Amino acid sequence: MNGKVVEFKVDWSSRSKLRGPGERSLGALLEGLRQQLAPQAEGLSISYVDDRVMRRLNREHRGINQTTDILSFPAEPEKGAFQHLGDLVISLPVAEKMAKKLGVSRKREIETLVIHGFLHLCGHDHETDGGEMLELQAKLERELLEEEPLPMSLKRGRKPGSKVKVLKSGSRVVVTGRAAKALARSQEVKKVKPAKKAAEAPAPKAKATRGPGRPRKVAAASAAPAAAPKRPVRRKRAVRVRSGVIS
């Protein structure tokens, strides 16, 4: 940029009980990514969170009600303004679980997540391209970290067969083994009980219908009263009206 050295500022924040690597550990990686992918960028922010915050953000911005490893929020600064590249939000609990699955340190897993998120900030999208983003990610891991890339395709979540149990206090815990099997059986029993009650309930009695045969006798009391016979109409005799004046 015309020989001008652009300072690259990174804002760090953490809302997690776990600790994530900071400027001393990731500074060289972030500078290398900026030089190769976004030389005009002047800064970005990285936030470490727990699963509760990550789940809320994933639900609000992507409509997915579960936690994830990293979310990227690209910025669109105006020309002449501070060229903020965007924000990266990383779930340290998910990073810790994935690191254990892969047999690497938490820092090594976060390095992969930072490269992955940085590419998203620069406009790459592995969900719509033909694999170019993940190929570039692997290339950057080899060049900037001098290590083989970590896989991104492993399922990130609870142990297979585990169940979420709701305690009386309202809190939720994940149970495995015998406890998970017992919880699954109790849930099946709850589902079956209402069905049994519905099956055991007596069927409503069908309304009796009268088949062909004699017509039903009608009680005399309920029968309609017979019409009374008409009386003969007597003709009135014509009355003679006397003429004259009565004094």
C-alpha cells in the first residue's frame, strides 16, 4: 500500500471459564493471515465464550439452536474509515472437546479455527464453493504453522448414546452408560402409558336401532288427542222488526 506500514490491531475478550491463547500465541499467525488474505485490514476482534453464549448467538444469527465451534461476522467499513475486518467468536468448550478427540492441544485446535474463521471474514464459504476454501485452509496451516492440517469433518457433539436429563432444579445434565439407558427406558414407558389408557377405555355404546318387524306401539297417553266432533250449527229465526215510534 504505497510503502505505508499498516498497523494491525486485535481486540481480545473472554467470557469463558476456560483460557484461550492470546496475542503472544496467535499474533504471528494473525499477521501472516492478514498479509496473505487481507493486506488492507487494520484490525479484527476475537472473543472466547462458553457454550451458552455460543448457542444463543448461533440461534439468533443462523437459526440453529445448538452450540458450534466458531462464528464469523464480517465487517463492511466505509471507505476512509477504520478497516475493521470483522469479529471471530470461538467456543472454548467445543474447542477443548475437539482437541481431545484429535489428541492435540487446545491451542492447536484454536489455530485451525482462527484460520477457518479468517477465511470466512475474507468472503470464502465452504458451504457453497467446490472445496476451494478447505484446500486453502490446509495450505495455510502447512505454510504458517508448519504442521499438517487438522480435519474439520469430525462430528462435534455429545458422546454417542448419551442422554440429557432434566433435574428437579430445572438444570440439565448429560448422562451416559447405565444412567442413559435407564433414562431412555423411563421415557419409553411415559410414551406408552397414555396409549394403554386409550386402548383400555370402554368403547361408547352404539345407539340401539330397531330392525324390520312390527311397528312400535304408541302409548295412549302419548298419542295425539282425537279431534272433537263438530256441533251442528243452528239457524237463528228471523226477528220481525216493528215499525213506528215508541213513546
